[in-house]
Amino acid sequence: AAEPLGGREDIPFSKRPTEPNADNVVAAGAMRPVLRTLARLLIGTFGPVFPELEGFDPAQGQAAWSLRNDALTAPGERGDIVVFSFYPPGALAEASWLHPLPLSMKLNTTDADPSAWRASRLKFCGQGFFDSAEALRDAHERGEVRVCAFGRAVGAWNLPRRATPPLPEGRALKEAHGGVAWGPWTFTVSQNPSSGPALLDVRFRGERVLYELAMQDALAAYSGDESSQFFYLDAAYSLSMLGASLSPGVDCPRDAHYLSMADYYVLVKGGTADSDPTRARDFWPICVFEFTEDHSIWRHMGNDIPTDVRGLVRRTVVVRSIATVGNYDYLTDVKLREDGEIEVKTQFAGYIESRYFGPHVNPQERNFSTIVRPDLAGPVHSHLVNWKADIDVAGARANALRLTKVKAGPVPGSTLRGTNAPLVSKYLEYSLVDREGVGTSTFVAHPEHPTNWAVVDRAATSASGNPRGYAIALNSFCTTQVLPGDHPFVKAIPLTQYHLAVTKYHDSEYRSSSVYAQYDGQTEVEREQRLDHFLEDGEQLIDEDLVAWIGVGREHIVRQEDLPVVSNFGAGFSLQPWNFFTQNVAASPLAQ
């Protein structure tokens, strides 16, 4: 029987997700009186750069405020951190990411009536907290508040000076549908407006490997004190519709095929957007192309005289999706190869989120940030991406999670020659995970405890007795959440604790995180999409339809070379055939 959709009574208003630009429009009513109360202080410190204040002079630049979710609010409350940045005159809007102002405050947005929203906990030039704008104004008038230097300099450090021009012929190959057939592979490409790219019904030579391979979310969690610590949950903004159509020659090669998706966000200067489904239109955020990689898929030198070097160039079909969310760009490649491997990698690009720094204003910022310019700090932050892999081994939906651990121990009855010491060897230990649960079907890769994770079909074994399967392998060093489990960030987004979690498939458990976790994340809702909810009932996992939730990420320790933009870096994983074939099908293809 169909279940009714969750109504308003199921989700408290304190968990209302962000809506780009609409939040700013609604919050403007609370911000205007704050700025007017502080007009004398603000204009005296920063100049006539506030559009809300009398005497605004755009020739001198513009100050703008924006909202960051205050994830440290008490359960049941919704709050924002209001931060200010400066748009230098004549510069592109992107330069504002590197011109933060030393001014912030908290805005309580819990009430359904915006007229009840109030600003508090103001900080100015490292001083505070002030309980209200009036308290800060009065302290300034009593001479108790010092002002701080504000740099307006622009140059090569805040806007890139080199760029590849797009191809003049544009997107020549536009496809009307997302079906792809290449070599041994067939699949359908799609894109979720919130969570981004997905591949559906992925088959190798007609045998299904995946029902769904889909990006779930991208988290950026920032260090800081009580006034500045926050996280972005980018699926709450959109990992699709805040971006633009891909640029031929920059994002994709000349012979790429482009796929369209619907976009009902209308971009607004500064990286935000108006949401209007009545103005939906097509854009082209995905391209598909064949790629010959710079290394072989196999290679060997025959030890004959003369020597004989043989190998096979690695040909790949690439599905590329790029999303921009404010200052950051996510470049995601899914590569499907002739040997049955599927590689997934997300690269992080764009501008850093920066903070004002003054050695006598906020010296404590050195604990949280790299000081990249004398007045500019780049806080350390994590980039964590989560994927859903609904693996169906050769179409079978009765699978199991098999662990193969590499261990070391004494060989029975053997000693090192000339000693009584036991001979130690590596050995393999096999096991099946029988039930869901945190610590039972959740895993973090450890270099001292190497483990192969494979989803297998126990009913289909080779002549050698090995079950057919697909393994999940990390392709690079990947971090997980470094914060403790009781931190509000972790309680809101528990998926960040694992490289892998495996659950039994349910239609109702369709994504690992929820847009409702962005605000009031410590308040849990019964039917909210949250990975730990899926794990807590301890369901049977052997010979069931399984879903692998895969997390990869990096800690971004900011460096001076991240100015003006970062050099793209990322993390990824592979899905590898594990006894799925009887041999390397790229080197020796199976008979049709």
C-alpha cells in the first residue's frame, strides 16, 4: 500500500532547508534596521559601500551580506551566521570570496514570522559578542570599540589571469536522451536537481552490474570558533542547477556528446539564484566522450631474445558532470573501462572560503586557518562526497557483503631456520557480514588492516569456487570526519564517518542525507533520509538486495597557492569485477 507523503506536521519549521536568494530576501527585513543602527560605524570603517545605507557610492565598491547555516544552534532552533564581503569596484563578483569584512552576527530564523527574527552575538573587528546592534553602536559611541584596517587591493592574487578559450563551434553534439552504448557497456545517464549525476541500469555485455550509481551529497565543513564554524550541505542548495552548461574545450573535449537537464534556478550575481519552476529551461551539465588514457590497461615485456613488449592502451568512456555551488565547483567523472572497472572521482575546484585576519584583531584565527595574505585567512575544511551504489551482481538481487582481510600470523608447524621462532606469513581471512549496524556494516579503510569489500552472489560461483562479485576500492587516500561523534555536524550528517556503509535495499531509503539536515540538524525526524536511520534496525544482509553507500573526501589545508583559485584536487573510488569474469576480459575477451 502506498504511504502518504510526509506533511507539514512531520517536519518542524526549524528544519526548513535553504532556498537560494529567497532566504536573503526574507532576511532583509531583519538586516536593514541592524545596518541602519550601525551606519555611522560601518561607513566610518568601510566607506559608503552599503547599498542599504544613505550615501552609498558604487564607484567605491559594494559590501554585501550572505547567510551560512548556524549548525551549532540548540535542538529545535534554526539559525544563520550573517557574514559580510566586499565587491571591489570594476572586478568580477568572484573576487568577493577573497574580500571578507571583519563583521558577523547570528540571526535567529526559527519563527515562521520573519518579523520576529532578531540579530544577536555581533562581532566587529574581533570584538564581541554584542547582544544587539544597539549594544555595539553604544559601545562605539563610548569609545570602547576600535576599528581595524580594511584592505581593498586587487590584482593577480584575487582573479585568475590565464584561461583556456572555449571552442568556437560550441556544443556540436547534443543528444535527445541519456542512453549510452559503448564497447561492452550500456547505461542511462540522468541528473537529480538536488544531488547531481546518476547512472542507471549499468550493464556489461548485457549483464547488469548496477541498478543505480548516484551521487548523494557533497559536504564542506569549516573549522572555527562559536561565531564562525559551519558547514555547507550542497545538495540542499543543488548539485546541479546552480551551475552552467559545460564549456567545450574547457570542460569537455571537441568530440564530446552533451546531455541536457532541466534547470529552474535563475542565477543572481554573487552565486545565488531565484527558484522559479515556471521558468524551467534546458541546460547542458553533462558530457559523454571516449578517452584514451595515458597508460595501458595491461602491459608486459616478454623475456625472449629479442624482448617483446606488449600491452593494451586503456580506452574508456567518460561521463562528466560539473556543478558549481557558490565558490566551489565539483568536477565528477565516471569512467567505465573495457576490463569491467568503473572508476568514480570528484575533483574540488574554485575559490576558497576566506576570513578576515589581523594579528592584533583575531590572532586566534591562526588555530583554524592558514594565513595566505597579511589580512586574509583560509580556514581548514573537509570536502566529503557520498555515493550510492546499488549493486546487482549479474542482475541478481540476492547478494552478500564478503570481507577478505589480509592478516599476518604464524604458519602452523613452521619455524625460521636455525631458530625456534615461528615462521610468520600473510594469510587471508574470509567472512560475510550478516546484519546491518554501525560498526557491523560500516567501515573505514585502515592501512594496517587491509580489507577487500565485495558484494557477491553466493549462488553463482566459478569452477574455482569463487562467488561472482564486484569490489569497492578507494583509489586515493581518503579522510572521513575528524570531529567526534557527538559534534552537531556529525549528528546532522552521520554518513561522513564512513568510507563504506552497506544496508538492505528499501524504496523508502533512497538517499543517504536529507536537505532537512542543513538546519537544526540535531533534531531528527522519523522519516528523514539519514544513513544511520537505515543502519539502526539491524536487518539481515545475507542473500538480500544490498546498497553500498560510499564516502570519499579530503581535508583541505589551505595554502598560498590556492590564490586566486585552487588547483583542482579530489578523491575517488572504483567498482572492480571480483571473480565476476573467469579471466581479464580486456586482455582476452570472452567468447560471445
